[in-house]
Amino acid sequence: MALPPPSPPAALRWLLMVLPFALWGTAMAAMAPLLEGASPTLLACLRLLPAGAVLLVAAAWLGRPLGVASPDRPWLLLFALVDGTVFQGCLARGLGQTGAGLGSVLIDSQPLLVALLARVLFQEAINPVGWFGLVLGLAGIVCLGLPADLLRHWWLEGPAVIGGQPWSHGELWMLTAAAAMAVGTVLCRYATRQSDPVAVTGWHMLIGALPLLVANLATGISQGEWPVPHWTVSQWGWMAYSSLVGSALAYGLFFVFASQGDLTGFTALTFLTPVFALLCGIALLHEHLRPLQWLGASLALVSVVLINRRVALWGEGRVSKT
């Protein structure tokens, strides 16, 4: 049986809930330059394998059971293939073929699908306040991620605004990744019914990395070379950060919280990921937010508050009917 989750103070709990999205905001930026010396599948594999091993070691150190209950094993396999193999593979593939702004918008739109799935499968009440918050959050990441000229002139000038086709294969990879993560978030609940969420997260990373590893080995054999990334020491450091911090720590916390409580409200925190990425740019690169980005950040913050407070704002009596 799964160990009962700890009950930290409310402020610490919220900090831990927000932390994965802050880490993802920096991990995406760290991964993009690494594609110059490695294939997308190899990058995804190197992100998953060390992270899964570290999580299992951490679970053992914390005294959590590493075994997966028999009823949870089929769900774990499906969880690993969808959220591990498909999500990470498509994310790495799309990252190299799409701009960081539009890619971030697409990948961070998954709370909408999670909300729909949670409504159907777990009967989570969303209500009009929650739906308005979801739409507001999507509008926020659009303002944060897309160029101002595109937003101002798209309907008048069309694809000419961005100098080519508005949708490339990169955007399709990112949309697939967003859908895979949304489905994987829901599958996590089925895979952790009788098993520990930390251990399940670690196993799903290791299992999900295996198809990517086989694909890389097959590609290397066919080309007569061992698929080893051509990275500098600093790039290996960024890879370690993406795997150990942006994956092991971030996904470990994410799926612990996703396996319990309000799934819609928790995944809505995804809207904060680009906000943290921009704040990181301000702190480390001395960048400045444009007025449109300030608007996007404000909309994202308001949306998170609305979604997480939707029951109180709409009223208990009316939520059950929505």
C-alpha cells in the first residue's frame, strides 16, 4: 500500500506545489541549446534515465516501498509510455523545431485538457469561475509567449507576420506533447492507487526511457557510430540540471500532488511556468518585461487564484450542479 503523504504547513505545501513549475521554466531553456549536439530522442533519454534512478534511490532512502502493486502495474506501463516516452520524446523533438514562445504556449495549454479529463473521470467540479480562469490563463501564456506583432497584426496580415507558415511540424510535436502530459497526469492517479507516487514516478521514467534508448542505439548502429552527445563540460552541466532538478525533483513533486487532491486546481499552476522563465531571465540575464508580458503575467496569476478559489467564489451549493 502507498504511504500516506506528509502534511506540511500550508505555506510550505504551496511552495512545494509551485516549485515544479518554477523548475520547468528554467529546464526548458537549459535543454534547447543541447539539441545542437544530440538527437531529440537521445536528449529525452538522458533526461529520463538519471532522473528515474535518482527518484528510486530517494524513495528507498525515505523508506517508501519501491514495489508496485499488481493492479497498478498495467496502469504504470501505460503511464510510462504516454508520459515518459511520448511526452518527453515529442517535447524534445518540438523544442528544436519551434520557437520558444509558441512552443511554451502550446505545452503550457495542457491544464485545459486536464480539466476536461478530471471533470469526466473524477467528477471534479469546475463551474463558470473555473472555466473563466482556465481561459484567462491560456490568454496569459499567449501574451507571454507570442510576439507582440503577431498578436496585433495576425488577423490582418496572416502568416506574413512571422515570415512563413504559422504551423510547422514543431508546433504539432508540441501539441502532441501537451496532450500526452495531460493524459499522463490523469493516468498517474490510476497507477498510484495502491502504490507509492514517488516510486511510481521513478519507475515510469525508467520504463519510458527504454523505447527512446532502443531507438538511439538502433540509429547509432545503422549509422556505424555510438550515439554520444558532442557537448562541452558546461553543456553536460545543463543536462544534469535538466535531468536531476528539472525532472527528478520537479516531476517527483508534481506527481505526488497530482495523485491526490484537486487535479484541476493543481495543474492550473502550469500557467505560471512561463512567468518563472521570464523572472529567471530578469534575474540572471537582466532582461526587461514588455507591457504585453506584464499583462500576460498578471492574467496567469489571476487565473491561478480563480481556479483554486472557484468553489468559494461560485458557492458550494451551485458547484455540485456545474
